[in-house]
Amino acid sequence: MEKNPREIVKELVSQYISAKPKRITLKLDWSDKRSLINLQGDGLNETAEYSETINFTSFAHGVIEAYKGAYGELREIPISFRETVYRSDKLVIDLYPTGSAGIFDIFVDYIQNKVR
């Protein structure tokens, strides 16, 4: 039985979550009906290719579920029609489908324990 796209994304992100990716991008190749997921951060630049189309909703949910598994509950903060932020005391995840057709970027900012 094939895994659903959300589970595929969740498993991929979970593999690299300890490397603290700062940007996770889904790029759809409409002509070949395939998906590329790229994870970037300090010393991290990994791309996985899938032979099926992963929709934006499955991508976003898979990323959020992976982070919830690693960091606990996240508060959802709607910013605009297209943008949503998820936040905890350890990180901020900004979901923003860019203006480029077929590209969805998720930006992750890790909050350092700052002494005030």
C-alpha cells in the first residue's frame, strides 16, 4: 500500500529536523507530474524527488505534523488569506505559498534561549 503524500512529507522532514532546516520548499514539475522537496539550513541542502504530485495542503500538513512530533504543540496564527504562522516557545514556522507557480516555501525560525 502506498503512503499518502502527507505521510511522505512528514517522514522526510522528520529525518532532517535535528539539522534545523530554515527553509523547506515544495516545487511541482507539472509536465512530469513529479514533486521536489528541498530542505535548506546551515550545512544542509537536501532534495528529495517523488514521482507523483504532492499538493500544497498535504505538504504543509506533513511539515507541521513533523514539527509537532519533535517540538510539541504549535499555535496557529493566521496572518493573511495566503499566509499562516505556527509558533511555540522554540520556533516559528511561516507557511507562505510564493507568487511562483508550483512553489510553496515554508520558513522556520528557531528561537534561541535569550537572557534578558
